[in-house]
Amino acid sequence: MKAIILYDTRSEGGSTDRFVDSLGKSLAETGAYVEKGKCKATADYSFIQDFDVVIMGAPVYYMLVSSELLGSFFQSNLKKYLNRKKVALFLTCGSPEPMAYMMYLPQLKMHLVRNKILTEKVFTPPELSDNQAIDDYVDNILHAYKKALKTRNNNLIWTDDAQELLAQIPSFFRNRIKIATEEYAEEMGYREITVAVIDEAKAELE
């Protein structure tokens, strides 16, 4: 599994940065390939095409999710490249948990209606340095990802022609096309992946 952690924080080297480092380490220890990136509202997010899972999160300031992450949905191409991606969400805040789940997480989820959300978690300040809380969150991500992958693989059949076409695609690009095609077929309700379905999925990537 290839995962990218997209996060935002106003402070450098603070509790959120340390938490993201711990989260990445915990993921890497499971065998996952992990990168991290700090959000900028006007950045180019085309690079997330190369990742299987996008983990997104930020602190809450004055009842709003940190502005660079939230602003990315409006001012950049983040929403385009998140299309059909599997996503895990986290927030860090000291508010009561019911309020956080009711008021803050929806600020992100409203932009992710076409995404499979693997898991979501609101971390309190003490939990940011709690290795068990972080490991539990990682376990939830991996479990949901494997379950989604198994369901998809059981539901989809590649035709011989489609498999031959996939084999002709350069290896560095093949996995991206395979995943994009399967996610596209799943969303469209196709049970069989043909050459035509691959072409449709490739067109969506362009």
C-alpha cells in the first residue's frame, strides 16, 4: 500500500508535526510506503494519483479546520485528484468528541462524497503522543483498506483482451492504470473490465 499524509498546522515542529511523524512511522512499520506533505491552499496535488490511500487531517482553530487544508478544496486541484481515492481522516482538537464529530469532520467530508472513507478519528491533545492511539488508527486504516480491496477484487473480472492491454502499459504507469480502472469500474457498477472500460478510466485521468 502506498499512502500519502496530507496535513496542515500553523506551528513548525509542534504537536501536529510530531504526531504526523509518529503516524508515518507506524504505517511504515506495517510495510506500507509512506510520504507526507504539508498542505498549501494553491498547491498542485496531481502527485496523489500515485497513492492508494490519502490520509488527511489538521488541527481545528476557532471552530474551523485549519485553513490551508480546507482552502485546498476550493483553490487548488485537490478535489479533482482525490476523485475515487480511498481516504482516511483525522482532526486534532480539544473540544468534546461529539462536537468534533458533528461540527468539524463534516467540514472535510462534505468535499469527499465520491470517496471511500476508510476511517476517521478525532485525536485529543494527549492522544497525539499516545502510541497506542496512533497504532489503533493505523490498524483501522489497514483493515478497512484490505476489506475494500478484497471486495473489489471479488466483484471484478478482467477480460483476456483487457489483461493483454494492461500488460503492454509501461510498468511504472501500469499499477496506476489498474487501480484507476478498478475504482472507475466499481463506481460505475461494472462487473467486467474490458478494453473499453480501461479507455474510459484513462480518459478520466487526463
